[in-house]
Amino acid sequence: MTSPTPAPWTPDELMTVNAARALAGARTCFVGIGLPSTAANLARRTGQPGLVLIYESGTLGSKPTRLPLSIGDGELADTADAVVSVPEIFNYWLQAGRVDVGFLGAAQVDRHANINTTLVDRGPGRAPGRLPGAGGAPEIAANCGRVLMVLRHSTRNLVEKLDFVTTVGHGSGPGDRARLGLRGAGPVAVITDLGVLRPDPATAELVLTDVHPGVSVAQVRDATGWQLKVGATVATTEPPTGDELAALRALQAPGGSAS
């Protein structure tokens, strides 16, 4: 019996390509560093060439030629259409509802798409592990028209209960965002290396709606820290195209051009 031919892409590439595709139709994107930045820059080089990338350091319309190392990377300012102060980026652009999509990563996500990026419980007798913290994520999740999230799928990351609530997604369920005065729709998709979860319209609980090629529903459930519900139909995402993979690999190559 012959072994199956390995896929010409990695799970991370599959995740990043699908995260980039999720930006279809967006005009402006408030970008988090890491996986969200990779996906947003890929989107701008493939299906969304007019996408305006906004980073919380105050850069509007950044077009980095490589992946930025942080929000303070000079590449973002050097390639931006404009650079404004941090108070302006939050007060005038973000809090005024002028950004279509917020793109966030997370250390932990729960069933209602709430986020922890502050600390994790390391077990009895050990101090909590400190994480980078909130940054602009609470304001992004509160004020952007909609929020996309991207992270790797495991019971360590998708958990029954957050060790710390850094950023509100859908709170404890329907109506919480309105009660808290959060203007945007909140998280509309969580894209992982196994599939895509979306909030149920009635319960605001994340349900599995898509799996990636070669991934089973059982595999996704086993990698989730709660009893994950599954949509009435579960689609399979489209494989990455050659152009998408080439653009992503060029973007990630050491010293490679993102043009």
C-alpha cells in the first residue's frame, strides 16, 4: 500500500490563506502583529490590493515590503500613506467606527470568542505566565465593524474558561455587546489551522462551519476545550492556489519582498 502524497502546503499556510480570504470586501483593516499581520499583508497582495492596513502605532495605509516585527517597526511608518499620533488613531479612527475589520490573534479563546492575551495559569504552586497583554485589542474588538481572529487550534488555545478576560468578544452570550455599549458586530469568524468557527446567530456560541482539506470534524472537536457544536452543514475550504502560496512564501522568506 502506497503512502498518501503529502499536501503541497502546511497547516499554517492553509490557515493563513483562509484568513487572508476572510478579508474579502473589506476596505480598512486594523491589524494585529503576528498571524493577523501575515494574513492581512497576504490579502493585500492577492485578492484585496486596495485594502488599507492600519496599525495601532499610528500608521495608515502601510505597505510593508517585509513582515513587520512589531507595531513599532519603522517599515510600517516608512511605507505608510500617513502617520498620526496614537491618540488620534484610537479616538478619531477606531472609536469613531471608521474601521471595517479588526484582525486579532489570541493566546486563549472561549466558546463566546472572548480573548485572553494577559496571563495563563501554569498550575498549582507556579506563578501565572505573563503574556504581552491587551495592547489595542479591547478597543479593536469593541469598535471595528467586525472582528476576525486567527490562531492555531488546540485545547490549550480554545478553552472552556479563560484564565483572564482581556478582550470581550460576545461576552456570555446574545445581548452582552449591546449591554456593554460595544458598537461593532464583534468576532464573526475564528480561523485556525483546522477549520473555521463562527458564532451561532441565536446563542453567539462558536460552532464549526468549515474544515480544511484533510481535516475531520472529530479532529476539530478533539482539539477544542469545550463540547464544540457543529453546523447543520460543514463545508470544506478551498485549497490554496499556486499564486496564494507563492505570495505567502515570498512574504515570509528571510529578506524577501512582499511586493
